[in-house]
Amino acid sequence: MFLMPIVATAQVPASQVFSFQDLPVSVISAALSGTQISQSRGDVAQLADNPAFLDSSMHQNASLSYLNYVSTINQATLAYGHMDSIGFISGYLRYFDYGTFIERDASGVELGKFKVADYELGVSLTRPYNDRISYGVTFKNLFSAVQRTHAYGLGFDFGGYYVSKDQNFRAGVTLDNVGLQLIDYTGTNVQSLPVSLNMGIAKKFDKAPLILGFQYSDLQRWDLAATDLNAQQDVKVDQLTGEVTRPKFTMDNFLRHLNASVSFVPSEKFSLMAGYSFRRRLELASPTRPALVGFSFGANIKVKRFSLMYAITSYHINGTSNHLGITTNLNEWYSSRTKS
């Protein structure tokens, strides 16, 4: 599913051209099941999940992350945020590299080599509605290049974020990918991006350093199993008419929308995280040997002016993917130099 941008057919759907968006930008999000719209953990790259995250500590926060996805496929992301009078302005640049391929003609003669890559540039504006509610919007530019062809799209992500008075309960809602693929690989086809409506909650406990999170994604579409070949085989046959039907209102379909996560945060300088994606487990795990597909784990440790992040996720039985990230606050460096 994630490798579909490589297949440059005549008219590739927008959901397949820009499917690299299914992978998280933030290392924190990767550790918390892959997407997290109800927990802001101080990483400015998390605004790619929910543009409504508003945290004054992220003023002049810079984030750099790297993902070794599968084989020679890699992702690198740079993010930065700045608090201004109009609100919190942030941006991120994602580079997704599929590697180098050999071009051959119909007879197998090598003609040369070419690169395949995707790019995403997002700019967000976040504003407070009151002391507990904030809202934001991200404007995204999406670009995909395959050999001598390319695709281009524009989209918006909208988000809302609520924090309770005691800071122990948080909730988020997002509407993602409101936009168009303006240019496909043929240069002619214009189509809508795959819109996604999501909501999530997070609960922090007073007497335990734990945060539980749950996210329900793709509210706009119930039957997520419709594109799963294994689920399509789960059919019922009417003994009288011979009509073949597939049940849609099932627990399987409900779980495909759900992500769960837990964080152990004993201090502001150290935390451990774990997540579970039901949909990733159901769609990508091998029926005979599922292993840890769908699970994710991570850690965050702050050393002086740097925050180091690491997450390990399992997308396939053949291996795991490693997310590495580092953040720093440029304002702390500037203040230290001014004092000296």
C-alpha cells in the first residue's frame, strides 16, 4: 500500500500518489501508534498531525528527524515553529526517497538510472480560541516525481484541540487532506485528495505518570475493509438465492479505525511510549506469522538543550523501521549567548 507511488500508471488515484502521508512526520507520533492528534509532547513536527497544538514552549523550536522505512526507502523531515502576534506559525519539509532505479527498454537493455521521490511542504497557523481551546490550519504542497513524470497537489488540514482545566484530559479533532491533486502523472487529470476526519482523546492520571490515548480515524468512511483482499473473502452466500454478500457492520471494521497508545512520563526529561494500530495489524500482518506488526515503541530523553527521540515500528514481518529525531530550542541558545 505504501509503495504505490512507484507504480506510475496512466491515471493513478490521488490516494495512491501521495500515500507517503500515511507515514508519521514526528518521531513522537510514530511511537504513539503512528498518529496522535490529542497529545502535544513538545515536538513542533507534531503539528503535521494536528495544526491546533499550541504550546508556548515550542517557540523557536526546531526539529530534525530521519526514518529508515523499508530497504533503501528513507524519509527526512525538518520542522520549525515561531510564536507571533497573530499566533503560532510553524512549518515542516518532508523528503521521502524511494532510491535509485534502473531504466530498461522492452528488450531489457539498460537505458540509465532515475530517482523516485516525494516531497511535502506544510505551513501551519495556530491560534487560541480561549484558555482551553485552540484551532489551526495547515496548508500543504505535495509533489511526487517518478522518472520524467510528476504529480502535484494542494491541500489543507484543519484541527481543534481542547485541554481541561487540570491539564489531565485532552481531546483533538482534525479534518485532513481537503484539496486537489492538480497534476497527475499524465499532466491532465484533476481529482480530490482522500479526505479524512479524525478524533482522539488522552487521559493523564493524577497518581501515576501514565497517559492513555485513543484515536478514531476516518470517521467519514466506515467500511475500511473494502480494500483489504483478505477481508473481501469473508462473505456469506444465501442458500436460496445464491447471492453473495460481505458483512460490513462488524467488529473488524470498527477496530480498523482505532489506534491506542500509552506513555510513561516520570519526568519532563524522560518518557517511554508504546502504541498499537489495529488497522496496520489487520492489513499488513501475515496471517501465519503476524509478529509485532502494528506495534510501536519509543523513548524521549532531554540532555541539556537537546531532546533526543527514538521510535521503532513494525510494518512488515521482514523487519522493523527506525525513527530518529532531535529537537532543540533556538531561543535557549540565543538567550545563553546574550547572557554571556
